[in-house]
Amino acid sequence: MLISLAHAQEVTAEITADAVQMADTPSAAGAFAWNMGMILILVIMFYLLLIRPQQKRFKAHQDRVRSMKKGDKVSTGGGLVGVVDKIISDTEVRVDLGNDIKVTALRHTLNDLELEKLSDAVVKGDAPLKDDKKADKKK
């Protein structure tokens, strides 16, 4: 008699464990919906954190390039700083780098500068380089 009671308790314990495990397992449709929801949240976050700010910066740059006029202080994509001398076409601009050096640059490679921080000597090319100061101290 004792053996049959022990065997009966094991069987009921297995049945209740299986029932609990079945209740915790989500259905395939529920799991799919949960995964798609998470992917959707990631796509929205990616758009809000990366794509949208980049589009705003690109649009602001296009507006600055379109509104560029003669006399604006700019920097080229290569790091040259100068003043817009002449607008050649919709895509090209002549930039005066100082010391009678003028280069033609593509408009989309130019950046506006707030050169209030920099002196006119730096824009004209008259300012000494940092290396020249070190060389003067050694003499």
C-alpha cells in the first residue's frame, strides 16, 4: 500500500508542474507580437536619436549655403578660412584666402564661421603660426 501512495503523489506533482509551466509559456502569436513591438520601439528610437537630428543639420546647412553672399566668412572642407569673393554659379563660389590667393570651391563644402572669436589677421593670413612663436623663444 505504501508504494502505491508514493507513486500517486509523484504523478500528481508532475501534472501540477506541467500545468504551471504551460501557464507561463506564451503562445507563438503573443511572442511574435512582443518581438515585433520591441523592434518597432528600437526603430522609433533610432529615428528620433539619429536620423531626425541629422536631417535637421543637413537642412540648416543647405539653407546657409543657399543664403551665402559676397563678403561672408567661410571655411572650406579642407580647413581653409576665407571670405566669399564671388558667387560663380549655384554650385561654385570663389573664396579669397588673403594675400591675393583666391580659390574656387564647391558650395556644399563650405561652412559658415562665427569669426567674431578670430581676429581679422587670422582670416587674412597675417597672424604668426604657433610654431613660429616657439622658434622665436629658442633664439
